[in-house]
Amino acid sequence: AKYVYDFTEGNRNLKDLLGGKGANLAEMTNLGLPVPHGFTITTEACRHYLAEGSVPSGLDREVAQQLTALETKMGRKLGQADDPLLVSVRSGAKFSMPGMMETVLNIGLNDESVHGLAKQSGGNDRFAWDSYRRLIQMFGKTVLDIDGDLFERALDDLKGRRQDTDLDSGELQQLVETYKGIVREQTGKDFPADPREQMRLAVMAVFDSWNAPRAILYRRQERIPADLGTAVNIMAMVFGNYGNDSGTGVAFTRDPGSGQQGIYGDYLQNAQGEDVVAGIRNTIPLQDLEHLDKPSYDQLVGIMETLENHYRDLCDIEFTIERGKLWMLQTRVGKRTPAAAFCIATQLVDQGLITMDEAVTRVTGDQLAQLMFPRFDGGAEKKKIAKGMNASPGAAVGKAVFSSERAVELAEQGEDVILVRRETNPDDLAGMIAAKGILTSRGGKTSHAAVVARGMGKTCVCGAEELEVLTAERRFVAPGGVTVSEGEVISIDGTTGEVFLGEVPVVDSAVVEYFEGVTEPEDDLVKAVDRIMSHADAARRLGVRANADTPEDAARARRFGAQGIGLCRTEHMFLGERRQLVEDLVLASTDDERQTALDALEPLQKSDFIGIFQAMDGAPVTIRLIDPPLHEFLPDIVDLSVKAATGEATDKDRKLLSAVKRLHEQNPMLGLRGVRLGLVIPGLFDMQVRAIAQAAAEVPGARPEIMIPLVAAVQELESVREEAVRILASTGVEALVGTMIEVPRAALTAGQIAEAAEFFSFGTNDLTQMAWGFSRDDVEAAFFSRYLDLGIFGVSPFETIDREGVGRLIEIAVREGRAARPDLHLGICGEHGGDPDSVHFCHEVGLDYVSCSPFRIPVARLEAGRAAL
Ligand code: ADP
Ligand code: MG
Ligand code: MG
């Protein structure tokens, strides 16, 4: 393999091999921009080094050849005593990991060449010694692993209150001696004087920095694969620390915050490398460079325009001016805020640089989701008391409450509340719904609180471990003894994970108001979102439906663009005052008693369905017959037992207790639920189907689809279906009858099941649990973070469809289902339906629609459009 590429040999498409920095340096070189000469060692060499512990054979020879070629071009040799060539050794991975890895400048200086550098710069001794001390400092820290503070402190001691530029050459020379002493003391060896040795060691240090702890952390956060490795760029030095006619800066071709066009950047005179971002001295706005060095400024502005037109996107750049000569040191398509991403994409369309198709691919569902959450006012004063995980973005303010009941109570009185729990469980659901935000002291991004909150689009900070939550005492204690009791106001930022004392002002999301139809697209951002969403809608092949159980959710889903309901759960229709009826149903000892209970439930169910059909206004509504085990609707076994023990139990309580005991399951997830209930409790499913049919008959245009959950064998489905079809026929209502595919056996026998199903909906929550054999509620806290650490999966399979396992089951079911019934309608209704990556998967395997929570619908629409482009 070829391991080293001259800048003239690469181009921007070679990011895998040359890293982003190397590929773009090559691109700029080939555009004829002023880039110092240099070459790039490939990521492949790095991967080899990291795997084998040594560089690949042939690398040293290739590097030597390229170095010789560079020396020839430059007319001097690396570290040459009377006129040294100096180089930088720079990291640069495929995906930019700003500041995460290492770079060493001024390689090639030693006790002799420092004099050569001074002489060649016309006796600028100060500059030569400044460059040398920078080398030892950077090399010492990054290559020799010496604590950087040691150097910083020595520098501070010398400068006192002065700035670094106030140090004269004698002082800098003295600093070099001090630094060399630090190296000797810390490593037991002298600073390596041999320029080639310096370069070789620096290259390996850059390779190693791929696995620095902060780089690992950053990759995990950004979901960058761990095995890519970094390239290394070796580049002739140019000097911004020459004097006041020199300097270094960073710039954006437009505002990365808003997307507005203009000149954005910072410049620092007489400085090198990271000085600008490190904040050692105050930088000046880039515009002011015009007054310092007009020719360089004009040239820079011209180059920025060239780069924007060439990359057809916002670019960020690093540049240096050496004695009035401009050099380009780096460019890349720049990071930006979600708002800027939308604005820039449409601006570029208007400038004729990209098409609308491209504009849609330039933004992501995650960015759109960010724009939909309310935010804290950036300028407001805040008192931060803790930081947890940013589990579900947004900004929420309210009174702290410590139980679900209290949350509901206060919310009903019109108060905004934040539900604070150690961790949440399904019992807290009502409180979570009532609360403005959720704060937990335990659990990660896949904890119950986090998953549920994200699904509801509710702000959540979880795992704020510094907080001691004392539920019984209705208060929590933050570091420093700050105590917050029930009723005191706190603010939580789900985008950053921060927790604040008191009320921080919140601003609404204009984007949600637009989706809600409250505002016409007025401001630039909303206009941009509007254009991109319309285009994505026109492009997508996937339909988008909502998971909605109530008329209110259904109506919101419609406003957000849902084309139907993909999952209407019926279990909430058995709660509240209706529990009584469910109890009667379970306790029924004769057919008559059972029928009485069912007859009482039927009209209630019917009215629920009428509301939803009306809200959906002729769009299809997939209704899932009751799924969870019936005993979930009965009172708590402990409460009943206590009553029985203290003699307070009524006759009915005792009956209930025995029913609860009888129905108790070791493993309810795999117990009497779904279709099994329908087969075991006579009349239950019939009642539901009748309620659906009667409701549909009363709402013109209603389009019900009846969905049977948890089917594993076609025989289960057949008998339920027969009954359903009979009831439908008797009422004259037309409805599809289909099933969820959520048990692996169903996926594997999809060909048979399709004989009895007009549609499939993949229930990927259960399918994931059953394919992996672990229960979501139990594993996330127990071992998921360990699994993520070990790389067993890169992201929780409950968040993004596990393509290799669960995805394969889906593929099989799609293929065999369609083979048996070509017009089989296919959708997904698990949590995954609103996850960007999973939406792409659904597009690829040919599903007809995805269904997700109302708040995720715009995200799914956008990602479905992106998947099709
Ligand atoms: P990062 O990836 O962290 O931005 P870089 O490799 O870009 O690190 O380098 C750090 C700093 O050093 C940047 O400001 C860059 O412009 C500067 N730099 C790198 N190589 C040279 C060089 N050959 N001459 C002058 N400055 C350089
Ligand atoms: Mg850089
Ligand atoms: Mg299920």
C-alpha cells in the first residue's frame, strides 16, 4: 500500500484515507490557493500502528522520500543548522474532532538551528526563541506526556503581569532553558535534538492521540466509529509569531449561529497556532484586519468566496499571515447550529449553488428536533446547581414535586411542575405527562425517564448524580447543601443537562408554532423549515403515521402532518373509573357476569373511538386490541394483602386478592397478554371489535384497521380474525384486519401469517426485547452502559434498530409476507419509527409507512424525504 500522499496527490473525496484535514489541504492546494507544502500519512498507517504496535514496514522509507522531496522544494533541510526547514505534525481524522487530538508545531528546532532561524529571519532572535520554546512546550506535553501545567506555570512566573509578546529574546532563551530542565526532570532524558527523531516521535504521538480518553469520549458522544484512526499531516511551517506584521486567525464564510452571510472570524497579531482560540490575548474581529493589512484581507475575503462556491457550503478556515503573506492552513465544511443549518441550506439554493434535493440532505431530523424544543433565554442570569445527562432536549421551569400524584394534583390546579425522582417507572407516567419536565438522579440516556420523555417530546435531565433525592421528605439536596423542597421553583435544560435554581426565562420554539399552524412562516428560520419540509414531503415514499391514543394526540398528529394513526393503544381505555369494570370482568365467575362487564365497557370504548375517528377525519386508524396482561389493571397485591391481614378487607377485596394471586406471573412480558388474552377471555376482543365497528358506522369516512398484538402462530390469528370478520360483516363496516409482528416466530413464519393478515405492523420494541432476550425495563440501568463501553453495540437497540439482528427479522418478514400476499401493507409502530437511522432502514426494506409519537412526526417526514433522495 501507499502510505504517504503529497498534498498535490490528494483531494477532498479521500477523507477516509487522508482524514478531513489532509483531504481538504490537498483540495485547496489543487485549487491553487496558498497552502504551505506538505504531505499526509494515511489513516491506514495509523490503523496498522494501533493494531500492531508498530508502523507498517515501508512507512519510514516513504516518509523519508517525501521529506526529501519537501526539502528540495523548500531549498533547505529539516532542522538544517544554518537555515532550518521547520514543519508541523498535525492530526486529522475523517470526521473532525476539534481539539481532541494532538498537533506539534516548529519541529526541527534545537540548540543549533534556533540560531540559524534567527539569522535567516534577519536577526529576529525573539521570534526564533519564541518558536523554540513553543516547540518544547508542545512536544513535552503531547509527545513526552509531561503535565502541561508545568510549562504554563514557568511561563506565567516569567511574564508576571505582562503579555507573552512582552518577553524579549533573552527572557525567551532563559525560558527555553527552564523548559529543557522540566523535560529532563520529568523524563530523565534530554529534549531530543535530532529533527528527524522529533518528527518520528511526533507522528507516533499523533497516532496515539486517537485513543486519548477525551477523543474516545468525543467519538462516543458523536457516534464516530472507534476504528477509523487518524491521518497525520506534515507541513512546512509558516510563522504568525514573526512580529506585528504577522498573525493568525480563524474565520467562517458565514455566521455558524444564524447562517447569515458576512465576515465572521477572529485575528490575533504576532501569534501562532492555537493562540487565537486559547484566549491568551484578546483577539480582534476579522473585519479589523482590513485596517492592519488590506492586501492580505482582500485576498482572504476572495479566497473565502472561492471556497464557498467550491464546497457549496459554509466553510471554516484557519489562516496565518507571515510578514504580509497570507497562508491557508485548514478548511472544512463547518459545524453550525440547527437553525443555521436550515437557513444556510435554503440560502444556498437561492444563490443557485445547490438544488432543493441537496438542501433536504443538508439538514437532519436531529437538527429539526432541536428546533422544536423551547429554549432558555441565552442572556438570562442563571444559578446552576447540578448537571446530569441531557436526556430529552428543551427547557422546562416549574415547582419541584416528588411524586406522580402530587404532579398531577398541582398540574390540575394550573401549576407548572418538574417531577423529581430518583428514577421513574411506569407508575410515574401520569406524573410525567402532567409535568413540564422530568429530573432524575439515576439512570442514563436509555433509562425509563429518558425514553418516555423523548417519546413525549418532554424535557428531561436524568442521572444528575450529585443530587440526593429524598422522596419521602419531599426535597432534594444539591452540592453545597442547597436544598430544594416541594413547591420551590427549578429550571432544567434538557439540551445541556443543567439544573438551575429558580426560574430561568424560556422562549417558545417558533418552529412548533408553525407546525401547529399558530403562525404563518414569517421569520427566516421558519420559512426555511417550511420549504425544506415541503420538499421532503414531495420526495418521500414512506408514509408517516402517528402513535396516538386520544383525540387530542390524534389532532396534534394531524397538524404535524400525520397521514393516519399507526398505533392506537386501547389499554388506557381500561383505566381510571373503568378499572371497576375490568375488576368485574376478571372476577366474573359465570358467562352472564362476564357479559355484563363487557357490555358496560363497550359503549365507553365506542365513544373513545368516535373521538379518534373524528379527529383523524377520514385518515386510517390502526387500533390495537388490548395488549397488556389483565392483572396490570387490578389493585396492588401488597395493598390487598395488608388489608386482608389487618382484617379490613371486604368480601370483594378477598376475591380480588385471590384473582391477583391467580393471575400473578413471573414474567408478564412473556405471559398472558395480547392475542392470548383474546383467546382465553371469551368475548373480550369481540367487544372491542364491535365497539370499533359501531364507532366507525357513526363517523362518516372512518377508516379503522384492526390490529392483533403478539401473534406468534398463524392459528392464533386465524381464530381471532374469523370472529372479527364476522362482526364487521354483520355491521356492514369495512376494516382491514392485520397483526403486529413483534415475536420472532411471527417474523420467521411471516409467509403463513400473511395468509390471515391484510397488514403487518412491526412492533420493534417487543421484537427487540425478544430478539435479544432482554427486557428494556430491566437492562438499561443494569448493564447497558457497560455494553456500550465494550462496543457490543454502538447505540442502544431500543433507540436505533439493530439492523443485523432485529433488522434481519424484519427483512425476512417483509420478503416472505409480500411473497404470500403481494398487496400486504407494511408499517412499523415501535419507538424506532421516529428515529432517523431507523426511518432510513424502513425506507430501505420497503415498508409503506412509519408510525411514531406525534412530536416526532416532522422528524420522520424529513428523514423519510432524505432517505428517498
Ligand atoms: P486542530 O485540529 O486541533 O485544529 P491543527 O492541526 O489545525 O489542530 O493545528 C493547531 C494550530 O496550529 C492551528 O491553528 C493551525 O493553523 C496551526 N498550524 C498547523 N500547522 C501549521 C504550520 N505548518 N504553520 C503554521 N501554523 C500551523
Ligand atoms: Mg485546526
Ligand atoms: Mg408489543
